[in-house]
Amino acid sequence: MAFIYDKDENNIVTLTIDMEGRSVNVINESYSMSLLEIVKRLEGESDVIGVIITSAKKTFLAGADLEMLYRQKDPQACYELVEAEKATMRRLELLGKPIVAAVNGTALGGGMELMMCCHHRVVLDIPKIKFGFPEVNLGILPGGGGVTRLPRMIGLKDSLPFLINGLEVNAADAVKAGLMDELATSKEDMMKKAKQWIISNSNYKQPWDKEGYSIPGGTAKLEALSQILDSMLEKIRKKTRGNYPAPEAILNAIREGSVVDFDEASKIESRYFIELATGQVSKNIMKSLWFQLNEINAGASRPSEVDPTVSSKVGVLGSGLMGHGIAYVTALAGMEVVMTDVSQENADKGLERIKVILDEAYQRGLLSKQKITDTLSRINATNDYSKLTGCDLIIEAVFEDRELKAKVTSKAEQYLESNGVFASNTSTIPITGLAKKSLKPEKFIGIHFFSPVHKMKLVEIIKGEKTDAETLAKAFDYVIKIRKVPIVVNDSRGFYTFRVFERYTGEGMALLAEGNSAEAIEMAGKKAGYPVGPLAVIDEINIGLAAHIRDQTWRDLEAEGKDLPTGSWDNVIDFMTKEVKRTGRASGGGFYEYPKGEKKYLWPDLKNHFPLSDTPLDETEMIDRFHFLQAIETIRCYEEGVLTTVADANIGSIFGWGFPSFKGGTLQFVNAYGIQKFKNRAQELSDHYGDRFSCPKLIDEMINNGETF
């Protein structure tokens, strides 16, 4: 049983949720069967005067078991399952006895829905516990009554941030918002208030079950509310570009449900829920952002034989774009940091950048003054390398130049602890080659951050040929400590993320060279689901840097006697850097103009230098080129052993450069498309645009074996 049933001398029943063998309570088949049995028992006990629902665990109720939900493919079977669950909760709600939720911990999604079918909610005033509906972030909606009950509790307008944006609040703010009714100072106080409310409200009914009830603030028939909903719909469509159906489905369910009675509104909610839950978008999102992300964070790529490690003093070489960001996240996580640069002036500039980040976080209410003081106290900004003495981890974050990296490695490594780890924040240069300049190549590893470091969640950890298990474990543990998402890859030129990411920007430039308008290219990129268009991205990275990395790659390949990869994008890079000397935002202009204090816009002269074709490609064709080229390059990385897990591929693509999460990541995109169908479409693209779209042999093997990623 998922519930402990206890009736006291006053005939008040306390139901304590305590799911055996689980660290948190979740809604699964066992929970549902137990709740149904409990409701039947309560209906048969006439002496019961009220019910209190609480939890034996730190979390009240986490929500639905996503494995159970992920398996749902048949709409009718899923509808019956949801309706049966809701019918049980409705019977509890209509028990005829006052029911109180005594909330002692976080409740999200289904946990909130159980509380809302209770008549009163008393919550422990603990700042860290959270309440809300995160379903929209998984491509679904609160299908256990959340979309039906919340607007009836707090009104349509006030429910929108919770249901559509996934807003989560603490206990005090939950009371202010109307999600909870009163705060309690302790568990004893919570139970006392719950029992007092039951005794004082013997014949209580939910507001929507009383005659003459009306939704607070009115229904969608009210002109003012209708305008608010229309405005919200416009914002949703602008933001999602039709790729994420959940927000719009939630809004429609709210609108339609507000003008009918409770039971009909509940059925409307169920229909929208089933459409989302059995659809491909929610499957893709759950697969990557729930199952695979949890797999990574649980340490699937970390050497299991190595005990947990701790980094206490971290050196950061360089205080520029990447260095100051690395120093910031490290100090924020509680570690001592020595941030070095070639001069004290440069180091101080890096420290000032960190202060700006801290101040912005304070202004947004994310950090306290004390947290800022503590963070800054851990940072030593200096040009004195001897201050690195005693560091157990040093991260080099200087310019992407092999000789410069070798120089600072030799200079700093002497101060590293005897068993310390040296890491390079390179995005392209092979780690094995850099490690040759190290005294201990087995203690050398790549820790590749993304810009801006304080905002980007992903960190790519790169193993060199000689990197040992202890070094990998230390790097992994450090990344988890700074609250980033670690993926682990094997060494190669460009590793995984940069190698696949640059296919997006390169293809954008190829499309420009072919005579497609810059406006259409950028719109196709955004419609494909990327945060910004490919030309805007490379402006931010700097076209000059892209040229530098490409030239370095060419020199290295030439020295190795290998063919040089070239394409029409190279002509665009050379033109922008050599002919018109427009290298991006940092230099004042690239593919875009950046007027001070105004919105950026595409450089008007692009059309003169890259004449428009009489037969431009349609948007769908451009979108396919973006998606397929990145997926194909990912498959190559997987085939070559650069990638060793599908989870690292998918999560790396989503968090690294913004591959659309509604596709589930680069390899989940292939799964959802269908392996054979994917190969057929790739062949079409290859026939039209070149061998870069040719599928690796691995795809044929998977088709023959009936496999998916």
C-alpha cells in the first residue's frame, strides 16, 4: 500500500503517503490502486469526520511516474487510464467530509493536483520547498485536474504563469498566490491546524461544487479576459513557432474549460492531455530532458571504481571571456579560486566582470548580499603564478592557440598539487596533442565550457589517450559541483560539440553563397527550433575566430598528410574577414549591423555581395539541411567512438548549442524520423548538395539489425 491509514480518537483519519522502496512519492499504478482502495474504505466508514493527507517523506508528492506515462502510445487506453485516476480523485473530493492536505514538502504536478482536490491546504513554511506545475517543460499539461481546478481556485489570469510558464514558488508565495491556504511553523503546528479546520468545517464543499459558483475574475466569455488570452496565444506562437504544442493546448483547455461546468472541463483537459502525452514531441522531450539527463547526472559516464573526489583550490589561467566565467561559477560553488592573467590590470578587469554578473544576479533576487561577499572572498585575481601553489585543479582558458596553451601549461603546472589535475578549456584542439606538453599526460584532460559560462549549462569533458580514470572522475565531480551538466567524449579534432555545432553555422553560410536571402536563412534557423539563426550565431562567436580555428585545422591536417575539408562556406568566411573585414559583433559588425542602443539588423549590403538566386530554397528544405547535417555528423562521432553514449549525444546537442529539444537531440531526431526514412531523405540531400549529407555505414548496420539509437 502507498498510504498508511490511521484513525484517531476524534475519528479524523490521517493518510500518510509512504511509497515503499522509493526515496520520493510518485503517482504510479501502485499509488493509484492504493488511493482507490482508501477512497472506498472512507466511503464505507460513516463515523469519519474528516481526512488529513500528508507524507512520510521529505517530498509530499513528486508527480506522475514518467516511465508509465512514456509508455502510453494508444490514445484510447491512455484516456481511460487518466479518466479512471481522475474519477478516484473526484470521489475523494466529493466524500462529504472535510479533507485537508498537510503539506510537509515539495509538491509538483500530480502532487499539486492531489492537494487541489483537498478542501484546505496547510503548508510548512520551509523556504526550499517548491510548488508548481512543471508539465509544460516536458511537453504535456497537468492532466490530473490541474488545468481544471487551478483557474477555479485563483482565476484564469493568475493561473497562466503556473500552467503555461511552469512557474514554481515557495511556501510563503504559494499562500499569497492562493495555491495554499495557511502556513505552519512545525509539523506539530501543521497537524494541529489541519485538525482544527476539519472540526470547524464539517459540511465543507469545494467552491465549484456549490450552487451559484463563478470563477474568480470571470470566464473567457468576458471581453477583457478574452483579450488577455488572445494576447497570450500570440506570445506563445511567437515563442514556440509551432514547435511546442503544450503551451497552446494548455491555453485552449483553460479557455474552453472556463465556460462549461467542472466535469465537462475535466473531460476537455483529458482530451488535450492525451493528444500531448501520446504525441512525438512529448516523447522526445521526456526521453532526453528527463531520462537521459537524469542518467548523465547520476554519473553514467563517470568511472564507477573511483571514489568521490573534492576540488578545494582551483586555478584559472586567463580572466577574459571564458576565464572570468569559469572563476565565477567555481567560486560560487564554494571553492577557492586563483584567477591569473598576464598583468594585474587584466586580472582586475576579469574580477570586475565577475562583480557585474553577481550584481545582476542580486538585482534579479537570485543571490543575497552575503552570498556575493562570500563568493568574492574566494577569488584571488592576480598576475602572480606562484599563487597557484596548492591547487588541486588548474583550468587553462587562454586563446585558442596551440603554442600559447603549451606555454601557460608549462608555466603553471609546476604549482599543481602532486596528484592534481590540469585541464584545458579548448573547443577544438585535440587534448592528446596538448597533453604532450604536460609533465603528467595521465593527469591532463579537456574541460570545455560554453559561453557565457554563467548561463550555459553544458560542460564537455574530453579524455586524452593517456587520461586516467581518477582524472576523469575528478573532472566529472567538479562539473557536478558547479551545477553544470557533464558529457564525456573521447579525443578528436573539434571533439563532439564544436564539430557538430559548426555544421549549423557552415550550412547557413553555404545557403547564403547559394543565393538564398539572409532573412530567409535566419528565419529558417529559428523555425527549425534553434535559439537564433546561423548567421547571428557566428557573428557572436566571431567570424575571425572561426577563420582562425579553420586555418589551424588546415595546418594540422596538412602536416598529417590528410585532405582539407572545404566548402562554399569557406568563401564566405574569407570574404567577410579579408575583403570587407566584418568579423562579428565584437568588431562592430558582421552579417549584422549593431547600432548602439538599438536593435541589430542584417547588413543591407549582403544582397550586393551575395546575389539572390532566381530559385531560392523553400523553408522546409533549409530546415532539413540544418537538422540532417548535424544529425549525420553526430552519427559519425558515434561511429568513430568520439561519443560513447546516446545520452551524451542528445543532451550535448540540446544544452551545448541549442539543438531543438522538441526533437529530443540529434540522435533522438533520427529515431523519431525513422532510421530507414532518415537514410532515404539523407540520400536525397546528398544527391542535391554534396557528400556531407551521406549517411555513415553505421546506419545501414542499424537498418539491417532493426536497431535504433
